[in-house]
Amino acid sequence: MTKTKKAISTWLTFALMTGIISALTVSAGAKSASKAFTLGTGWNNLSPSSTVVRGATQVPLNKGDRLAVNLTFAPVSGTFPNNPGRIDFGMVNVATGVFTFFDHYTSRNGGSINANMVVPAAPANGRYVFAVRNTLGAAVKITGVFAFYKYNNPYYEYGMASRTNTIQLLRNTSNVSNADWSNKWRPAIEDARLAWNSSGAGVNLYTTESVGPYANVLIVDLYDEKWDGIAAVNGQNAASSVIRINTRGNYRLESSSNRLRRAVTAHEFGHLFWLGDNPITSQRSIMRYADLYNEVMPFTPRDYDVNNIRFAYE
């Protein structure tokens, strides 16, 4: 697929003006990310126990993300005993079963609680459940809403509606030789695709070189621009996308290491699933430039990327 310099510039200008672009040299927008849950009927009779922790809705989180609760609780009947224990609100680390307390209430008549908790540390699988520990000495009913918020928000303004997508592979045969396509680019794309599919993010990427049209396209070409890769996702919950890989961007990918070609491709795939450029986090991420261009780092998606995709879709 051949593009003139004017056509490329026109496309880039349109993409930038309409906000549908994310690139290694263009900062992506961010969207507010939260998941709210209403407590169901199972919370209407929470028996007293010094050990039982009641969990609801596993959610993948990262260190620094936030849990907010807006709850009302009361005795199932009457009042709580004199000198009661207390009701603890917190989160359970799914990987370890550890309950992290963040607030409590001891009123004999019940009451309400509005509180926030910052996730202290991400467990190995990045998942928490909201939990309550009842030691009030009587059964309690709890109603209300709790919500998980992404503090280190990695989200790009646009993402695909589904985690399963087929991508048509195209190249400019004038700029990308058969040998380079077979020995450099096709393996890089395949390795990046498989890295995402095996990451645990629930992603299923497929590629084809058959004649289209296809809704999703990846083009390898020599563009007269500085960027290395661009992903244009056509809207929120999108049904189509275009990824462009520049063989002679800042890092001249046609002569760079195999690791860098794979990393740039994997990075652009990340944009399909709501991930933005260079998230503000100390955790490793294929979307962070410091990790993307670090030859020592693996080119694969990291826990931060996986957890945030799962949060976005699940």
C-alpha cells in the first residue's frame, strides 16, 4: 500500500485533529476508569465471625489504585449487643487471602460509611475482592455501592470493542523487500501477537495476508516521519483500526534489533485495548518508553498492561 508524503501528512493531520491517534511521539489522552458494584441480596444477612471474610467481584488492580465505598449497615433485627465488636471494611488479596483493613464501625444501631482505600501493593495476579469482616456479635445487613478506580490511569481515549480481532498485514513492496518481510517483519509481528495472546489479558489476535477488506490493518512502510509506530483506533468500543510501522523512524527499525521491532509492534497492539502511551507508573509496562526502548527488557506485555486490560474489559 503506497502512500505519498502529502497523503501521509494529510492522514496524520486528520488523525491528530480528530483525536483518534496514538503514537510513540504523540501523547494519548486519558479517560476516567472505574468499576462500580451494588451489593446484592447475599449481604443482607452477614453472620458474625472473627475469621470469615466475605468477598465480592474479583477486580485486577495495581498498586496505587483506589477502592471507594458508600455503604449502610444495620442489625438484621434489633440492635447489636452491648460492648460490640466491630465491622471491618477492606480488601482481600486473591493471591494470598490476606485481608487489608481500612475502616470500621461499632455503633449499636448501625450506620453508614463513606471511605476510600489505596491499594497497598499489587499481588502476583493483581486481583482483589471487596470484603467485610463482621465481629459485631450479631448478624448484619449491608447495602450500598463500592467502586474500584484506576489511580495510575493508563487509558487511551479509544479502544476496540472486543479483545478478539483479526488484523490484515500489508507492506509497501517498494520499501520493504521480500527478504526483510520474511526475516524481520513477519517474525516480529508474529512474536508480538503471540506475546499478547499468551499474556493472560484475554486477548486473541489473529493475522492474515489474504486480500481484504478487513476491519483492522497493520501496514509496514518507509514513512518520511520521525515516529516509529502509530495506532489509530476508530472510536470508543471501535470495530476497526489502522496500525502503521515506520521502518525508518527515530530508531530506524529496518536496521534495529529484532527485540526492538517486536517491542514496537507489541506496543502498538496495546493501543487496540485501551492502553495509552507512557503511563505514569513505576511498574514495568510495554507502553512505557523507558521499557519499550530498553534492550535489556523483554518485549512482552507486563503485569501492569495485563491487569489494566482485564480491568477495562472484565
